[in-house]
Amino acid sequence: MDLRTHLLSGQVIPALPLALTRTRRWNERRQTALLRYYLDAGAGGVAVGVHSTQFVIRDPKIGLYEPILALAADTVRTWPSGRRPVALIAGLCGLTPQAVSEARIAARHGYHAGMLSLGAMAQADERDILRHCRTVAKELPLVGFYLQPAVGGRVLSHRFWRSFAAIPEVVAIKIAPFNRYRTLDVVRAVLEAGRDDVALYTGNDDNIIADLLTPFEFAGRTRFIVGGLLGQWGVWTERAVALLDSIKTARPKSRLDASWLTRNAAITDANAAIFDPSHDFAGCLPGIHEVLRRQGLLETTACLDPQECLSPGQAAEITRVTKAYPWLVDDAFVAKNLARWLA
């Protein structure tokens, strides 16, 4: 697979949730079923060991980081879902020694790129962060990651992203600050760097369609955010693939139907129910799990941290948006294939 070409063509890349039993042990059967679901739904990649997979899997007492990466890679390689290209992206965390170690683990299991979280460097100078990024990039091609501060990210300047975009091994950037000003900082930085080979991906689950339909113009260049690497696309993935295909068809048109704005608002509403911003995203991971549990893909909403659970009223909100926006929901697709994925 030509990774750059694949990413630049625009893909649905779900962020992989962690499948647990009711006693909070890893459920390999359900984890495999979930991956098979993404592959049959048409996902062009999967991100493993990221926020949705729960950062605590790296705790030596839990020890799930490498096992989950290995299972995901094996499933992608062996599941007969059309044999189309699928990008394996590993989440990389921590200070430089840890991030380098994780990049080497990912490379050993055949991952194509690493998405580098900078949460551990919250107090570091941006020049030190860039040195960190360049060091990790020597081990594995990089997907940059601008994560919102509400869930562990930090604010980074346009100057930082302009320098980051110049790193030769960068293949994409996931833009997820949930902030329009900071989103523009990244897009402008990549265009000013002249990096037409760096794919732009939205991680702004609160503004997905608008991100994907906007022609961004800076420095005499025009670029689109071509795809999404999203927690939101970890649910209802078959519908997400159809949505992105429709967006790709709509982009060349000189005038867009206003119904796209209505759909953008609908997805934002659905994401609010699942990600729980009304409680500062406390129920984000259990919200994702709840959608998958209702479909039969997961056994439980349990997270490794017993304190992470659905917020008051969140289940009712998920019910509301599921009924309100049936075009977002792929229950029929899941029901048709679930037994085969669990086999």
C-alpha cells in the first residue's frame, strides 16, 4: 500500500474502542468482532491504542497495549473483506523514550504510521516538542494529533504546526482541537509549508461535515480535509463510509445543497449525546460503548476505570438521537452480519 496516496484519497478511520467483559477483562472475541465490523463497513483504516482504546492499557499492571495492537493487525491481515488497503495507525504516547518504544512495537507488528499524542508534554516548550516529534518520526511515519485540552491535549501555535509540517516523515495530521481558530492554524500551516503530500483529517467530532466540505484557501493554495479519524466514526461506521462517499461527490460542485448544513447539525447533535460535552466529556467512552452494546457488538459499557460510566440522562439522549436521525444508524447492517463477526 502507498500510504500517502491512500490517506490523501480520504478514508473513514474509526478510533478503536476497548472491548471488555462485565468484570473489566479484555474480551478478545468482541474486540475481533468490532474490527471485522469496521472492515466490512468499508473503513480505510483503524486507529489502535488511541483515546478510545483507553490510554491506561499502557499501565504495566494491565499490559494490553501490545496485545491489542497485535490482534488488530492480525485481524486486518486475515479477515476477507475485499482485500482493499487498510491503514494501521498506532497511538503513540508519553515522553520520548516511551513514544519511541511504542513506535518500535507498532512497526514490529506491521503498522503503517503512528499517531503521536503530546499530552505528556503539556508543560514543555514547543521547540522541545518538535525535537520529540522528529525523534519518534525516525521510527515510524507520523500522523500529527491536535487534541483538545478538555480531554488531555494542549494548545499549540501556528508556528509549531508550520514546523511540524516540515518533518519529512509526517504523512497526515488529525485536527481535533474542537475549535475553529486552532483548526485553521493547522490547515494554514500545512498549506504554507507546501506539503501537498500530507493528508488533512478531521478529528473535530462536533463539526464533521463542515470540515469535510470546506475548501480551505491559504497562500494561493486550496485544500480539503479529506477524511476523518474519529471516535464518532467508531459507531455507525457503515453509514459514515456512505456519508464520506457522498461528500466526495459533492465537493466539486460549485454550489452545495443547504441540506448539508442540516446534516452537519444532526451529526453534532448525535455526537453530543455520545460524547457527553454537557458533563465535560465524562461519558465519552461509555457513550461510544453504549451504542455498540445496543447493537450487540460489545457486551458492556464498562471501562478499565470503574469511575468512567454513562452520565445521568446520557442513555436517554442516545435513544433520542438514534430515533431522530435514522439515516445515521447502521443497525440493520450490524444485525445482518453480527453472528459472522462473532464466530
